[in-house]
Amino acid sequence: MREHERAVHDSAALPPVVDRATFDADLDRLRAREKAHTREADAIAAQRRRMPMVEVDASITVTGPDGPVTLLETFEGRKQLARHHLRRLRPRPARREPCLPRSRPAGPAGSLLGVA
């Protein structure tokens, strides 16, 4: 790159130089947008926490490393189990075996059927 091209390229990547009043006004507008964004994200998170629960049949059989077990047995005496549910935008290609959701115990570190 020639020196003239480098100077044009470098200056195009920089924001304009303005006076303090213009900078402060732009900063105030940006902070207002950031605060509104934070409040909206907090409201969405609160709504997510208030989502209803779904009752699950504990006698459902799943396959663990040692073979079939009931869903209740996967808890191994724990009160809660975190389940990650992934949604796909496109249909998943056909598979030979069903794919179980990735799960982990809630609370202190531990393992679920040997899976950390």
C-alpha cells in the first residue's frame, strides 16, 4: 500500500474529531440507549424466570452409560436437574437413534450418570 493510500485508509477507520459539547451530547444519547437496553434485557430475564414449569413423567426410560434407567433414577437423590433445550431453525436430518438433551445436575458440582 502506498503512503497516500495508507493515510486515507487509516483516517477512514477513525471517528471524526469534534468539540467537547458535541462529544458529551453524543455520549449522553449513547448512555440513554445503553440504559434502555439494560432495562429491557433485565425485563426479559425476569419474564424467563417466571415461565411456568412442565410436569414430566418420572417413569420415562432413558439410556445411560450403564443401560436403561428411569428419569427419576438419573437424579440420583438430587432435587433438581438442569435441562438444556435447543431449538433448531431447520429440521434435523433423519437419525437412526434419538438424541437426548444435554443435562447436568443443578447446584454443587457433580455428575449425571458419569457425564460432567
